[in-house]
Amino acid sequence: MPDTVIRLAETHPRCTVLGPGNRFVVWVQGCPLHCAECTSPAWIPQTGGVEIGIGELADRIIDAAIDGLTLSGGEPFAQAHALAELIRRVRTVRDLSVMSYTGYVVEHLRRHGDAAQHRLLESLDILVDGPYLANRHAALRWRGSANQRLHYLTGRHRPEPDEDSAGLQIELGADGGIRWLGVPTVRQFRVEFERQLGLTPAPPVERP
């Protein structure tokens, strides 16, 4: 029987700015919410990215020198079944902390989410909920706008300082390219960052 697949935008094996400690980050491809001024507009379309079996991805996470796993995107709860199974497989070997971002609010997921979304929610230690609202942009820990909330769903982590940005992680790749990770403290950071480096701007967010 074929392995369940995730439509993947990108991964990073050791990120320090998207959750507590060193974390493996999985960004999924596809988001139905289309937030204006999204910092990752190329990851909104349902097409794009690559498909990867959850067994292969779980092995990568298990082998990484990390404290936890962070799910972002894209919209993780749009691929809840695959991600809940990914967490289950990882935790059969390593009891890692798991954090996720979502553009939905937790009340909506609890009342109206399907069974897979409930399983994913129940697997999390930390949740950042709510859509990114550009007119409420703020420099908060792991969040981009003031409406987004930080939920500690288990007792695994102590609450971090709330009004304190975790900063950005800037890296030089093996190909000479520069990449950044984290939640920008200034609005339209990606546009200005790419302009300063002379990079091709990411495509604009498509509105429904």
C-alpha cells in the first residue's frame, strides 16, 4: 500500500526562531486562506511544491539533532491527516515537542474541524492561531500580527516572554544563496529583503 504523502514546500533541519530550542521545520504547500501580504505567497497555491511520503520525512526528522518539530506553510490544517500521521510515526521513536501554525482560530478547529484536524490539534504542544493581518503587524514571539495567539496546549513548555520577537535566522547556503527563517518584525520584510539583494520578487498573493 502506498505511503501517505504530504505536499511539501520546504524543510529546514535546525531552526532556532520558530519555536523553543532547535527545531526541524516543515512548511507545507497550499493554503485556502490567502492572507494579504503573506510572507510566503509562493506557498499559497495548492499546486507546486513536491510530494513526499511521510515515512521518508519522518526518518529525516528522527535523524536530525533537534528538540522539536514545527509545522508551518502554507496551512498545516489543510493536510491534517498526513501531518497527524507524521507526528505519530516520529513519536514512536522520539518523543519530540511539536508546534504548529494555523490561520484558523483554535475555537473554530475544535467546533468545526474534521476528525483529522482534531487528531492533529491533539498532537500539538504549542499552537499559533489566527490569520496574518497586515494592518495589525507586530513584533511578537513567533507571531506576525497582534491578533495571532500563542497557545501552550500541554505542560511540556513554560510560556516564553510574550512581547518579545524571536528574531530571524539568516543563512548562506552551499550555492551562495541567502535565506532567512522566522517571523519578520517589519511589514513587507520579504519584498524589501529581496529588493536589497537584487532577487526576483516572490509572486503576489492571489485573492479568491
